[in-house]
Amino acid sequence: MPITKGYQQLVSEAMAVVRTYSVPQTLARLNDPRTQIVDIRDVRELEREGTVPGALLAPRGMLEFWVDPASPYYKPVFGDESREFILFCGAGWRSALAAKALQDMGMTNVAHIDGGFAEWVKQGAPTETLEAHKARRHPKA
């Protein structure tokens, strides 16, 4: 069975309809309480490379389930319509596809970072290890 629409076409179509922020544009929003950065990479990438401080870790495979209030896996954070959710992955491809999927579900407050985490790191934006991220989220008493 031949592929009739490859990943490049899917990513291009997603990029044409999703809001895309550069790293500097995202950095300007980093401490805004109306912005939630969402890391959709898998745990192996997080362990190897770290993440963005304050990012919500939402694996790509669960994202639609976490967003849908009808899902048993729903995460109420995604129901906050006053926030903008800015997704990122490794290079910006998965996050473009994910942002488009969320738009297809009805979300209008979603965007993604151009170039993903690779571009984030390349531009010297802040990062933290997964261990530091977990410790900050769940401090020991």
C-alpha cells in the first residue's frame, strides 16, 4: 500500500494553520501566567536532554486524551481557556501535528515553537534536567 500523503506534507499542512512562535517570542511569554509551555516529547528524550523550566510534560501519545473532558484521562489544566498552550517537541514537527490535532478538536488557544527543543537549546534558552523538573514540581517535605 503506497503512502499517499507523507509526513512532510502533513507537517507542511499543519504549519500552514497553526500559530507558530519563535524561541524569542516564546521566551517573552515564559513567565506569563496565561501561558503554559507543553513538552510533548517522550520520557527518553526528557531523561537525555531535559526540558523547559515550568513546562507541563504531556507525552504526544496521550495529548488528545488529556485534553478531552470526556476522556477518563482528562487533565483539567487543559480546560483553562484563559491560557495559551505552546507545545514543543524535538524539532517542531510533532508539535505542529499535535497543535493541529488540538485545533481540530476545537482548541483555539494552542500554538507551537518553531524548531522545537533543538532550536530552544541552540538559542541558549533556559533548560533544566528532568530530575530538577520533578523536584520543583514535587518538593520533598
